[in-house]
Amino acid sequence: MRIFLTASSVLVALLLLPACRFGRASANTSAPEPVVEEAPSIPPGAMALIRAYPEFIDSYSDNQLLFRDGSSMVYDDGVAKSYLERLDDADPEDMFADVYYTGPVRVPEYCYDPGRGRCEALFKKMYGSSAAEVRKHLVDVQWFGQKIPFTSVNGAADSLRAVAADIMANHPEMKKYFDKSSSFYWRAVRGAQRLSAHSYGMTVDICTEYSNYWRWSNPGKEELDELEFKNRIPDEVIMCFERHGFIAGAKWYHFDSMHFEFRTELLYYGRE
Ligand SMILES: [Zn+2]
């Protein structure tokens, strides 16, 4: 995964570090607590977004994500949302409601779907707000004998290339899981109005033959129904994607085990 450090993120880190150290030191002393003017705190989700997308997001102030082009976006709309509302109308803060974990797949808790809800305004701003705009950033990635289009924005295509190189170097026996992969497709999610992550060109579906999708495995079931969990994608494949900034749909309660999405903010957040 590419790690970006900008002057502003270093500054943010420097602002936060002394506050932590002071906090620990004062616990060991009997002297009266000094009144310290603390730097305004930045929500961990906003910090993760700044670290993940420094080419776009410069900083955070007063509940706003501040973009390098001078625009801004409300971080937390303050609305308490149900699971379905978070899915259809996520603000940046809602994207962190479920914390993504890396490593071997566990059977998910009811409606645990980290990353499945996306703030559409944020992703359209970065990757393009129409099929034509997204297409401008697509480059070809050599992918297990295929050439698939992927966005160069945020280093996503380079990260996908790194996944392929990693698999070939460390798990060549896993090649069969990548046959007939697909990536960019501007469309709504099956059965919903919101855009699929495939619309932004930063998502790949690997071989459907070895994949399970919650709607196919649970015919007639809807979002809030009890589902039977299935996944046949090996942990090695999933962990390889995670090493390079991707999250796996195999970890969702609404499992979509072919689906891998470039979402470094969730990986940074999980590590905070
Ligand atoms: Zn997918």
C-alpha cells in the first residue's frame, strides 16, 4: 500500500502526539493538573480519511473535511441513522460505523458490513461523478492473463498491480481464483438506488465460480433478514488484498466474496 505523508498530516500528528504524552505523564505525578490548551481533537474517521486520501483531503476543521481544491464537506451530519439509512445515505462519519478487521475471515455478526455504506458525494468527488468522468482515469492493469480497467486515482491501479505481483510471488497456486475477473461498471447496486463501488473503478470482482453472494445463496431474503453465511475464498487471497489497501466483501454479513474494494481509510481506521 502506498503510504502518503503530507506536511499537514505530519503537523496533525505532531499536534496530537504531545497531548497523549502529557496525558500519560500527569497520571504519575501528585502535582496539580496544569490547565493545558489542547489542540481541537480530530475524529479518528476524519484522521483516517486524511491519511488515506491526501491528494484530495488536506485537513479537518469544525466538522468539515477541507479539500485541496478549496471546497469542504460536512464530516458528521449529526443524524442518528438506522442500518438501512446508513447504507443509502452515509456521510463520511457513517462509513466507520463497523470497524473493518484484517486477517482470516470470521462468521460476521448480524448486519456487520464495514465499508458497504459509502458517502457517495466523497467517492464521486475523488473518482468522478459520471461514467465518462470515471473513465478518464482508468488505466489497464495486467491481471492474471487479463487486462482490466482500474482507476489511477489514489494509487488504486498501482495497488491492484501490487496484489497481482504479491499473489504470483507468494501464492501462485491461488491463480485460479482470479479467472474472469471484472472491475469498472457504472451501475446501481442490485436491488437498490445507490451506486455500486464498481462505478468508481476502484473495485474488482474475482472469479465468480468460487464466490458466494448473499442474494444468490439466500434467495428471497432482504437486507434485514437472517442470512446463512458462505465464503470459499481462501484467507491468503483476502489478506493479500488487505496488505495493499483493499477490503473484502467476504467479511460482510451481506457477503459478496468475489468483491474487493480499494478503501484504505477503513484499513487505517482499523489500526488506530
Ligand atoms: Zn463487486
